[in-house]
Amino acid sequence: MSRILIIDDEPALCWSLSETLSEGGHLVRTAGSLEQARERLAQFHPDLIVVDVRLPGADGLTALQEFRDRFEGVPVIVITAFGDLPTAAKAFSGGAFEYLIKPFDLSNFVSVVSRALAPRTGRTSESGMLAESGLVGSSPEMQSIYRRIAIVAPTPFPVLLLGETGTGKELAARAIHCHSTVASGPFVPICPASLNPSLIESELFGHVRGAFTGAEDNRRGLFELAENGTLFLDEIADTPLTVQVKLLRVLETRRFTPVGSGREQATSARFVAATHRNLREMIAAGTFREDLYHRLSAFTVCMPPLRERVGDIPILFDHFLRQLPESLRPRTISAEFTAALCEQNWSGNVRELRNAVEHAVVMCRGQILQPEHLPQRDFSEKSRTVAALDFTEAIEAWVAEQMQSGSGELYDNALRILEATLIPAVLKLTGQNRTAAARVLGMDRATLRTRLRDQDSAAN
């Protein structure tokens, strides 16, 4: 039988948790404030403490150090209905065993309690730097993100951020950096796709004088610039396979060699990577290394799209509005405007929402924000719908024609026809820039080269 103290100012919750744990054979005491908890603890030595963040007269997090000093080794579970990233980080850096968001499932709570009471060799905690984060939202989806960031930030392990474009992956990377043990060091963001393919190794690892034509001086690479800090590799999926091999080696050995140098250098940089692409599909297609994926994905954070956290839209709107100069902020925000924000399908996620807010403020000219001040989307959406219908009808007509003629292998034939039209169209719109075309198509340059070669052979 374990002795458990629950500290929460909600009598109904205390009763529910107490009844559940008592049925499991535990001896439970409750307290409605820290002052009352101290009275209980004068005669009750707990094996586990459950404490709410918001309590009458004091913050539950401030008692974490007191609990650790007074009851060394006793795990503490922090619960709250008002979680955010700083709160989660403060809880874990203060030594909390777990951090739960109300309302939580009782079975999940019992599972956490069981883990906390299980025999353990000791628990260490690392102090993370608390800082304001650009991540905004109070939805359960974002609460989960805060918790995962708070857990992984103080560790030295690589983190892989996944999610659609515009969901805030770079903000999450900066949050991990700010709450890490290297927060005082530099945060160095880099997008491999933006680098010159012939110079990407030099950009990442640096080079020595004379390493290649134009290398007139020694140059420090991004790995060296990120020393004692965080290197953020954005859109890691666009990294050439030849460079992926070298990235894997750096992750494994923590050492790299500048281009043209025979001397290895050590790196203490923390690695965070991000992509909106499906890396498993790329592995299957042979365009991303499986071993690099496994090394990067030891801990993943999946950023939710805005459509899955609609409740955060008003909060995000207010956040973006407060970042604008006072002179640009509208005097009044109509209820219709807020409703319109929540009803729209933000395919571009938080980034698109922010752009829409700035557009609306400009159109409003400091008066009353109305739905008509948002970017007009009806025409473009209608055009896309009509185009989709026309495309669908064309496919159906082609399929009917092929079936009538008795043709087989429709799937392969359709793909060949689509590629023969799609690739030249994208190349035309990108000015025959194969790197840009490959990025738009979602394939690497080697695959695009192969497709073009196949098309040339078929034409001849």
C-alpha cells in the first residue's frame, strides 16, 4: 500500500481521484491548498504527491523544491487546466515526474501513478532555461506539444519535427533551444534546399583555403557556428543523398571534417531537424536514408495543423494583433469577423492566418474589423473546384474511351501521360530550374533527371 497526497482546490476532483486510488489499495489524503498540505505532511509521509498548479494563495510549482528537499526521492505529479510551454518546462525542470492536463482520463492517471510508484534507481532532472515561446494555443493538441518539448528540451538527443507547412516547426525548434541546456548558445537555422548543391558541404562543414576554386580563405561552416548551441536543419528531406551520409556520420560520431581538410573537428551542437514530407515514403522510394531517419527520429514532435485546433484561432489572432503597432490595431473586432476566422479552412495553417490578420488590419484602417476585410478566397476556391471537376471529367472520359477500346494497364498508362504533361509544365513555370522543379514536384534532382531521361528515350 502506498501513501499518496493530493493537493487541489477542486473538492470534486479530489474526491474522484481519492476514490479511484483508494479502490486500488492506496492510502490517500487530500488538501485544498499548500498551507493545508503542509499541515497534512506534518503527520503523513507520502510515497507520491499530486499537486495542482493554481492553488489558493500560492503557485503549486513553487512547492516543487520544497517537496524535493523535504521528501527526497518522492515523485511529484503536476496537474493543471491552464498548461503552456513555460509551465510544462518549469514543472519538469523542477523535478516533476509527470505533467498532466485537465481533464484527463482516470485510467491514464492511474497508469501514471503506477509508473511513479514503480521501483526506480533514481530520477535526475536537468535545469532548463525558461523563456517566452512563439508557440501559442491552449488546445489539447498544443498542450501535448508543450509537454513533449518540455520533456525533450533538456536532453542532448536529436529531435525530428514533423508537420505541414506553416504549422510552426521552426518556432518549436526555437522553443526546444530556449528550454535546453545550450540555451545561452547560438540558434543556427539552415534549409539545405536553399543552398547551392555544389557548395552545400562547404556551407555545412566549412572549408580550408585552397579546397576548391574560389576558396581564398578558411571558412567556418554552420556546424562550427552552432557550437554549444542548436543547429536547426529545416526541410531535411531536401538534403542530397551524398550529404545525408555525412550528416549521419556527424550525428553518430559528433565529429566532422571541413572540405579540403584532413583534420576532424568535434561538435557539441544540438541537432533539431524538420520536414513536411513523408520520410517513410521517401525511404521506400530510395530518396532518403533509412539509417539517418532512425537516428533523427529517436524523438519526434508532430505539429498539428490549424484545422485540428480551431479553438486556438481566436488566441492566435489576439497574439498576432498584439504584435502590431498600437496605431494599426482596430478599435473594434466584430463577432462576425471572429466567426469568419474560425470557419475558414486555413490550408496554409498558422502562417496563412497571420498573413490574413495583417491583410485585414490594413483593409480595416483602424476601424471595425469585419469579415470583408479578410483576403477574398471565394473566387480562387471556386476556380479550384471547377478545375478539379474538369480534371475529373477528363479522366472519366479517358477511362471510358480506353475501356471501350479494350486497352489494359490503365494505371501505368495514366501515370506516363500525367508525367509527360506535369514535368514539362513545372519546368516551364520554374524557368527550367531543375532544383526548383524537383522541390515543387516533391522529388530529388536525381529522380527528376531519371524521369526526363526516360521521357527523352520514349520520344526517340
